[in-house]
Amino acid sequence: MVGAHNGWNNADASQQFSTSGNGVFTRMQTFSEGDEFKMIPVSGDWSGDYGEDPNNPGKIIQEGENNIKVAAAGTFMVTVDFNDLSFSLVEVPVNLYLVGSPNGWDNASAPAFTKLEDGVFEITQTLTASDEFKFLPVQGSWDNDWGESGTYAGMLVRDNESNVKSPGDGTYKVTVDYTKGTVTVQ
């Protein structure tokens, strides 16, 4: 990722996206209001850069592209999906709560995750084999809930999310990592 946030330094290797090999790339980035960015396939090389398709908002193209513009300041999970040539920017929560069958889907009593670092949350939870759950940024509110992709196991998504399913009876560590766009239950 190259843009205003890193002074348009196309050789800045720290701007690399994470991927699980499914054609979807994710990275967490803090932006100022009005920042712009684009993606390059090779660090230090502008050829083949990707930006927003001016005729299809939310889609990326290589030729005739616009820079992707950030409307509001904040920290976002930036996801680029090369399967459908789309991108999204979704604000990363400051807090996170687990809601689901372990607590009767009561969002007002959803237990809080421990924030390990910006964008990385962890909770230890006793689960049964039939349990399902998702994540809330605000206890007591269903707005902006997060879950697992219905297409890619372990991929963290908001909007059109599926519930995360328990791997079986036991006590598990649930980790939600916005820096990688993943959810793990171990």
C-alpha cells in the first residue's frame, strides 16, 4: 500500500498486506481525513499499480484508476479481494465483545476481549460443540457486528458475516486480529 500515510514511498516494505493465499489481502492502517492511497504488486515499482475504478466505486483496476480516498480519519481494516476486484475500508473497533450462544445472545452481557495491541483482541471462552458466536464493538449494540466470512474460513468480515462455530467442547482462546483480517479459535 502506498499513499499519503507513508509519503508515497513505494519502496516502504512495511506497507505489505497479509494474505492467506485465497486472493484476499488485508492490512490495518491509520489514515487522516482526505488521505489517498493505491496498491502496487512489487515494492519499489509503480508499474501495475491498482486504484479505484472511477466508473465502479468499491472496485479496483490497473489502468485509468483513481487513488482511493479516505473520507474520515481513523484506523481501518483495508481488504482487497482479487477474486472480484473489490476493496473495502472498515473502521477497526477500539473495544470488542463476544456474543453468542455461550451467553444466550445477550448483547448487554457480552464478555469483553482483552486488547493485546491495536487491532488484536483475545478472550478465553468455554464452549460446547454446538456454540456459535460473533463480535460486537459496543456492548449492548448489534451495530457493526463482525464474524467469519462464509466463503473463506478464518477470515474476519463485517457485513454479510457468518457466525463463528465452536470446534468442539472445551475451553478455547479466541483471537480476532484486524492486522491480518483473521479470527482463530484454538
